[in-house]
Amino acid sequence: MVEFSPHSAPRDTGWIEVIAGCMFSGKTEELIRRLRRAKIAKLEVKIFKPKIDNRYSENEIVSHSEQSLPSIIVENSKAILEQSENAQVIGIDEAQFFDNDLIDVCNQLADNGKRVIVAGLDQDYRGIPFEPIPQLLAVAEYITKTLAICVNCGNPADKTQRKIKSGERVLVGASDSYEARCRKCHYIPEE
Ligand code: ZN
């Protein structure tokens, strides 16, 4: 198994890294950590997030532990392509809220020699794979699955438990509406 590290980064080509997991598993924190290191290496970094996510801060990506980096809000994934021309490293947060064109966009960026780092929820609150993350996992060179801690039993958790009643797939919120649960403790709430 070849794991990604900056010392074994591919040469003369781009690639895709995906950081996937449930809420509260540290996806954005890991994304910020990698992007910070790219900035220290004096690489040209651009960070994008979808328009739907306006919690905490409009022009930054912010982790639950309040780390942040400036970001560009885009209406759709095509806009990432248009604004990435000069970037060497591209970070994309909350990727589950983008359209399925994101798969093609990430492939094009990587084909053009860029390092693309994508973070997003791999399952919705029912445990159903959340497009376009499954497709991105398939085309990525490097995959990191982040786990949280189940608030019910302390096991490693990879499911997002919705605590309030709603049948909407997208319901933006944080600890007031969601918590991390393991497979055993997760249930699909009544709608
Ligand atoms: Zn549990």
C-alpha cells in the first residue's frame, strides 16, 4: 500500500486526494492542515466552497475546532475550473453540496498538473452514499477516511446522526442538529 506523503508526491503530474467521513470527524481540519503546508512551501493555493454553506464564516473554510483559511464561494463546480488557472494546489470543502460535474472538474484540474484536495461527507444522515463523493473516491489517487467518536458508546464513528425531524437531505447545521454515531448506535430518524 502506498500512502500519500509530501516526500513521495508524484512528479510532473497532478492528482486527486479525497478526505471523506461523517460530521465531526475532522475533515476540514485535515484539509486546512494540508493546505497550510502547501502555503508554507510557497505553492499557489486556492480554496473553494459551495454557496450553500454559510455557517460560521462567508469567506473562509472553518473547522469545528475553529481553524480557518480564506476561501472563494462558488455557485457551481464549473466556476472552480474558471478560477483555478494560476493555482498549483486546489482545496475544495463541503464537496457533497456540489453537483456531479465536480468529478469531471477535479479530473480536468488533476490532468492539468494540479494537486486537488477534496473534503466532504461520504454518507447522508441515513447512511446513503452522498454524491459526488463516492465517484470522487473512485477516481482519486489518495483517500483518507476520517472517523469521529460515537457520542453514545465511544466507538469509532462513521455515521452522521440527525437529531431533529426533517426529510430534507441537505439541512445545514452543527452540533445542535447532528452528532457522530457508530454503525451500532446510528438510526434513521422518523420523517
Ligand atoms: Zn456507538
